[in-house]
Amino acid sequence: MTMVKIFVMETMAVSKFKATCLAVLQQVRRTGQPVRITRRGEPVADVVPPGPPQRPDGWLGALSDRTRITGDITVPSSDLVTWDVEDA
């Protein structure tokens, strides 16, 4: 037997949300339950908890799975290029 949890989304008038915005944001973050904001009974927005972070390590290593190193990366770049220099 599989248990299914069903949550009813809390609704709140935009005027009440405006007055208690910070408390509502704290509640959504703490409980993980979204809140629907309405104006005259019509939904205008859903306040939802944030998803998991994209990369916990930040920008360091962000492209590690998208790059490929070819050749010897310890050789100075001046050894790889021959320059033709003309005296002016």
C-alpha cells in the first residue's frame, strides 16, 4: 500500500500578503509549503520554496564537465607560437 500525501495550498489575499510578506516568506521557507496570492479571488502569484542549489561549489569547477585539455599545459605559450617580427 502506497501512502500519498496531499497538501492543500494555502491562499491569501494580496492585501494580507503585503502586510505580512516577510512572515509568509519565512513560513514558506520553514515548512516548504507554497502559498497562493489572490486578488479578488483570482490567483496572481504562487510563493514557493526555492529548489536545490544548481552547483553547491559555486563558480569554481562549473565547466569541469564541459572542457577537454589537449596537449601539454605546462609548456609556456611562447614555446608553442613562432612569431614573425619585422623591424619597423
